[in-house]
Amino acid sequence: MQLEIRPDPAEVGRARSWARSRLAGSGIGSDDPLAETLILLVSELVTNAVVHTGRPAVLRLSLPRVVAESATVRLEVADHSDRAPVPRCVDGDQTGGRGLALVDGLADRWGWSPEGNGKRIWCELDRCEDSGERATICVGDASAYEGLAFEVV
């Protein structure tokens, strides 16, 4: 499944809506922690493509055919810029620059690779069995994120 993204900031909202509908169609509800995290990752990666390249991009979402207690969801954004994504260190007063830090903190895996005249940035979320009734997002090594704080404003 893929969505063509125009180089317009309004496309970020359209990308979130598209991803929500794909998730719902695969049986992953909007209140599922996997869906909530994936929508945030869609926002960050599509925003980066729109803001930093000023060129069209393609959003791809790979969902499991059957939603099971354990599954991996893959999100990719391909753009037409050959500039590598670079995580930045920003101070508390800056309004941007935290997108890749969020991706790094929330995704189980992420990376990028050159593709034609541009690049593909991808991330994956694992859904694993929980001891309760709902599946949750797996966290490989939670200690790797101790001391990090993310604030939603």
C-alpha cells in the first residue's frame, strides 16, 4: 500500500488519515498502542520529507495479512533528495529538530538507504503478545531509553 505525497505541509494530515484507514482495514484499531505510535511515526517521517526536501515523496505501509498477537508493521517514506537524514541535537527553545530522535525512541528498528536519485527512510514496529487481553508494542531494551523524556506540546 502506498500514498503519493505532494511537497505541501497539508499532506501530513492526509498521510495520517490514510494510515489510520489502512490500519483499521487490517484490524488494528485506532486505540491500539501500535496504531497510536505508527501514526506519530507517519507524522514525523512525512513532515521531514515535505519540509526538508520540498519535493514529492511516497509513503508505504506494510501490514501483516492477518493481525496476530505478534506482527511487524513497516513504514517507509521515499523522497527525491539524496541528503542523508541526520538526527540533530536541539535545545528546549527550538520548535523543530526532534523528529528522528522520536523515530529512534519509538521504532524497534529504523534506517535509510539510497534509492535512485533519492532515499528511502524506514522504520518497523513489532507487536508482541501481552499478558493482558491486548497486544502491546515490544520494547527490546528499555534501559536504552532511560533518562530520555519526550514532551508533547
